[in-house]
Amino acid sequence: MTGMKITTKKLALCAVLTALALGLSTLENLFPISLVVPLPGVKLGLANIVTVFALYELGAPSALVILVARCLLGSLFAGNASALIFSLLGGFTAMLVMIALKQLPVLSIYGVSIGGAAAHNIGQMGAAIITLGNTMVLGYLPFLLAVSLFTGALTGFVSGLLFRAMKNINLSH
């Protein structure tokens, strides 16, 4: 059998990262950013810190598994199945774009993260069009893309801090 070898350590790390992403998502829902930025649907995307970290540290397949698990479990725990299409479509779009952007040597983790944030909003617009059955929501996209510059940069910044901190930690034991 060819393909990705899953070690117990890698599986455990994926489980921990999925739990962390769920925790960050839940925490973010407790403190809505709409109190500061009065635009519907705007979120910091704290769980995306885990996605970016997983993409760089574990690779695309593991990051995708963590993303799907977070979306499914988050929807299940919140009891909000209708939000699942938004979460999955936004997450898949962001992941595909970040995988592609990561291949470009001129982009840092900031550029990849900002591209992912913008793509997430585009994916969610696609979900809104599918759900509502019309394209009227596209007028809102420029506002979401402007916000994604900030949220993507924040995610990239925190991810960069995490990698810098991890350079001093030996995880091989």
C-alpha cells in the first residue's frame, strides 16, 4: 500500500489539533466580533490558526482531515447542520488556495494565510448563493474581502509566533 503513513504520534497530534480548533471556534463564538465590526458573518477565524499550523507542520492531507473533522464536529456540537455547508465550502476553498499559495516561494505564511482568509469568504459566498438561490449576496463580498486582509494577517502572525516558539521545543520525545 502506498500513500501517507499514519503514525500513532501523528494521529494523536491531529486529534489534539482538532480539539484545539474546536475550542478556539467555540471561544470565538462566545465573544462575537460583530460588537466591534458590525458586519454580519465577520469572524476572526481563530480556528484557522490551527489549519495554517497543520498545513505547514503536518502537510495538506492531515490539515484537510483536521479541517473536515472540525467542521463536522463543530456543526454537530452546535446543533447547526445548516451552517455545515458554509463551514465546509469556506474551509475547502481556503485549504485549496493555501495549498497552492504555499508552493510559491515569494509568499510567506502571512500571504498564504491572507489568501486563505479571502478564499474562505469566497467559499462562504458560494454557500450563500447555493442556500439562497440567488446572487444578491455578492454585493457584500468586497466588505468581507477587505476584512479578510486583517483576519488573514492576524492568523498568519499568530501562526508565525507559534512556529518561532516551537523552534525552542524538542517534540521528538
